[in-house]
Amino acid sequence: MKKTILLDSARITLFSSLLIAPLAWQPANAASACKGMEQTACETNAECRWQAGYTRKDNVQVASHCRALPKKKEAATEPAKTVDKPSTP
């Protein structure tokens, strides 16, 4: 009897975990809002920029594409501390 209850409890826990895990998992790099945009749409979006096609050092051709602009860092609330150097005579 106890063994059956323990197995049922384990099955329920495993089943629940399998259902919830895909919802809780998030990829490290979410897809950019700029990905796949046409050039005109990209150039009008303030969060994106158009990257012209180029050839890498290994001779691979990279097609033109839309890229997200880098995110700006928030301004520091405190000014940076400076280290005073002792004056030498």
C-alpha cells in the first residue's frame, strides 16, 4: 500500500515537472525584434540598424541583414571614485 502511494506520488511529480519545464525554460538569447526585417522597415525602426553584406576573413559571404542596436547601460547613480595620487616633491 505504501509502495503504491509512493510510486503514484513520484509519477505525479515527474508528470507535473514534464508539463511545467517547457513553460519555465527560456533561451539565453531571445530572438531579436529586428530579425528578418526588410531593409526599409529596419531603417525606420529606432531599435534596429541595417548591416550591409560583407565577406569574412574565411571568404564566407554574409548577406545584408537587420541587426538590433546595442542596449545602452543605465547611468551610474554615484559618480566614479577617483584615486588621489600622493604628490611627489
